Amino acid sequence: MTAAADTNPAPAGTTKTAGAFKAGDGAYLFDLANLDKIDAGTGYSSAHGSVVEGERIQVGLINKARGTGARPHSHPNEQWNYVIKGQLRVFIEGEEERIVGPGTLIYFPANKVHSTVALPDEDVVFFVVKDLSHGIIGMAADGSMAGPHYDEGFAPKA
């Protein structure tokens, strides 16, 4: 493994997510907390953090500042979030909105509208895992990509 593989994003076009790091070819160990950060929800979320892509799976260490988060969105890849720090308000289409904290593993099925927002008390850190059928960034449910969510009433109204 070369030192550059640990600290530099992959060249353009070699990852599905711009700014992500590419695993393999000598790059096998990554210090996620100290890698360059990218916007992980450009256009609909305040999420930012480091992202590493392998052959079939991408992972990231993602941060959301207190009181901020994602507007309802979806993506064609399934996703897992493991909450490390802070509390999230979680909405998953067809499910009751919940508040979750450290130690919670959240599953988001592919193409299902969902949203997470950090409660105002503290920043949130979570570990994300997604299959590589799509990059890390999804699409806002309203199609506008008009920016992240900044208040607590975010669940779509029927």
C-alpha cells in the first residue's frame, strides 16, 4: 500500500462518486476520519464525509451538523447507516418517524423515499454502506435539489 492511496481521492472517472477514494490496487487501509471530505448529499442534504469505493460496495464516515439533514430523497441502491454519535430523526416511506441514537443500524431499501435530520443538541456521525449500483448521492423526492433540510418538520405530508 502506498501512502498516497490512503490520502488522495481516485482520479476522475474511476469512482461512481466524484471525490471518493478507490480501494484495491495497493490501497487496502483507509483512515476514514482523516480522509478528504466530500458533499455526500449535494442538492438535498447537509451530509459530508469521506467515501471509499470498492468493486461492489461503497462506505463512508458521514457527518451532519446539529439541526441539519436531508430532505426526503431516494436512490436506486440500498443503504445501511450505523449511528456512532448524536441522534437522528428518521423517516422511511411507509414507516413511522423515529428518533434513533448511537448503536442504531438503519436500513434504507432501494428506491424508497427516506430522510434523516440531526437533532439540534449535537452533530451526528454515522457509518454508511451502499451497494455500488449507484453513487453515494441520491435525488430529492420533489426533484428540485434545492438544498438541505434545516428544521425538524421534514416528513412529507400526504
